[in-house]
Amino acid sequence: MRRYQEANSPATALPALRALPALLLAALAVQLSADEAVSQSPLKRGTDNIEVLSHIPLGGWRTTADIEIEQELHRPYVYVARRFDEAGIDIIDVSDPRNASVIYRWRIENPELHRGTGPMDPKYFKLDGRYYVVQGVQFQQEGIDHDLGAVVLDVTGLPDVRKVKEVGRIREPEAPGGFHNIFMYKHSDGRALLFTTTRSQNANVYDMGIFLKDGAEKALVARMRVPEPLENRTSGWHDMYVGYDPATGQDKFYGGGSGGYYVLDISRLEDIKLLASITGVSGVRWGHTFTPTPDGRYAVGETEYQYAPLRIYDLKPALDGEVPTIRLPIGAWTANWQNLTHNHEVRWPYVFVSGYEDGLQVFNMQDPTNPFTVAYYDTYLGPHKVGGCGDRICNGNFGVGVRNADGLIVASDGVSGFWAFHMEGFDGWNGHGWGMPNISSAQDWDNGPEGKENSVTARAAAEAVGGSR
């Protein structure tokens, strides 16, 4: 396995650079990557430690959006959002990862009457022995369904696609424009909760048990306002992650949005508290994707503009109450300084990245101040700067997913379609093997988050510590 440690290091003498502005620190990481990293090319599309298991062109130009993979091996299904003219979702069977196949395509009715991006982010959940997929959508007011946020399908009967059925839709008439991003979470109190962005300063929270029984209106259990809203902006949050912290017994919400990134205590939705923030960082006016490590100590932040690296932050000073907000990253990583990266999945010490024009990227952040690339594969061989976003770089690998049971990696490229990979030496992930809680974006729908049995004790201890300050 080839390692490119020097190519992506923010600096070897980091302590001496801590006083420098964050943007300069990021620029150092970018420059080193540009000077020393091995370039990808059509003749050398990836590192030797990445194996392509399957590739399925899905058709269309930038019609493939985010991706979700079920975690149980007896449920070998991947869900790929299809947007614009293909507005819907593709279901892919990976029971044999070397012969993956599309087994079902769901499309919105009357596609010619809809306007806008459409489906973006799919997430699955399990409740009372049945399996469901939530497909977030966003349509513009010039067409129909402009208040539609999500479509929910019952997929319990797979692989018999005749048993796939729609069970309901979630609308948000108070903030039309749909849900750009969603996240499904098994709360420590046992509820299956859907978190959604909206075209407002709020993120909505839905109890999906109530939704399946009584509908979307009764299922809305909370609205979470972004802590530092920007005036004249129609959306406050962007991406989100929710995870449990066994050390404190808290359910924590990690969101990127107006002003930067925020960590909220959502253990009790009726009493949401701000725990930490990352604001005032040079080059970061708003946060995009924000993902913590399994222990919640560090977090990876993305900002989605050209030349911006992924920044790595140490949350501890803010969580401990030592500083009012985090203003400097401690590390940075980029695949190619001329481009930008999109979403990512953390499986400590690895971060799996959907790198737009740079395809699938994997880096190691065991030393958060010195992240380095360990693997990549270029899923996108199209022209440069013909994608979305203001800088035209948002084209190529849109989403990435990891199945913890066996380490299967899946990716959704906006142009080339679906990919399945295996990374040498990565045959599954459990946080305990790395001295970490076994916590990631993958949910244990049967048992809930690890350590929840001690949540009452841990929360009481944390409150006692906080009250003694």
C-alpha cells in the first residue's frame, strides 16, 4: 500500500504554526498536496490497494446524487438518489458485490410538472421489524410539489420489488423548497427520528413511529434553529450528523450551517442546548458537511468552495467550556488543491470522501494534525469545471457509503453512476478495534446506540460536573 503522508500534511511543525490564521494553515496543506502528491490519470485511476468490485452507469448528466447502504448483510441493498429529469431513487442489489445490479427504479409521478433538483439524500431505517427508505426531495415553486420534503417507501419485501410501496409523504408548507439533507437516528430513548434541513433557519425533527401511525403533521416533534442565523438567507442548516456520546450520556447533533458548525445536546428535544461551536474561522462563513470522530473529540468540516480543504477541528476546548468557540483548525487535508471535496464518512482512523472530480478518496486522521491519503480511485473522467456550484467544480463523485459488517464501500458519481469498492486491509469496522466507541453514521436499529443503558448515570455525572464550575 502506497502512503502519501507528506503530500497531505498541514505542517510537520504544527505547534509553531498554531498562531497563524486558519486560512494560511489550510493553504500550507494545499501547497504540499499540489507539489508532492501523485497525480491521477486515465491510465492510473487509483492506488493499488483499491479494487473496483462493480460499476453501473446509471445514465444522465449530473442526475445521480447521494447514496445509502443498508448495514445488515442479509439486506444487501443500496439506495441511490436520482435528481433532475430522473427524479426518484434506484435500488441496487449488492448480494454479490462483483455483480451488482439495479433491481428497482422509483420515479416521481408527472416529472414534467416538477422543477428543481428533486431527490438528493436517501436514508433508511428499521422500525417494528419493517424497513423503510426516506428520500429527501427539493422542488422549486415554479412547479408542483414545491412544499414536498420527503417520500417514504416500505422496502421490507425486497428483493421482491412488487412489494415496494409508498407509505407517505412529508410536506413543509411553512418553508417550501423541500429538504436538501436528511439524517435518520436511533435516539437513546428508543425513537426513530428523522432530522431534515428546511428552506428556513430551522431543522425539523420527525418521530417516524408517529409518522407511520398518524401522519407527518403529528410526527413533527421539534424545530431546531441555527444558533447564528444570517440575515436574508432562506436556509440556516446544511448537512447534519447525529450520534450518541457514551461518556456523557448525551445524544448530540452536529450541524453545519450559517456561521460555521455547531454541536447541540438533543437528549431531550424539549430542552435543546448548544454545547460547542466553530465560528469565526478564516475562510469559513458557513458550514457544509460536519462529521465527528466516534468519541466526539474531533470533527471534519467541509465548506464546499473551490480550493478549500477539509479542515479538522479539536472540539474539546469548547466542550470543556475553556473557550466560547473554536476558531482554528488543527489540521487540513485535500486531494487536489484546484478542486474541492463533498461528503464524507468517518470510520476511525479513516475518512472516506466523495471528492467530486477527484472521485473516491480515503485518508487517515489517526493524528488529526497530520492526515494523509491512503487510497483513491477516480470515478470521474469528465471535463474540468462543468458542474454545479458557483465555481463549477461540483461534478463527479457525489456520495459515499460504508458497510461496517464487511467494509464494502459504495459511491455515487453524478456522471459515471454507481461504484462498489474494496480497500485492502479494510474488511469491516468496529470502533472497539481502534479503542473507540462503536459509533458511526450506521445505526443499530434493533438495540439503539451503544452505551445507552448508562445514559441516565452519565448524564447525571455530566450535569454535576457542569454545575460545579
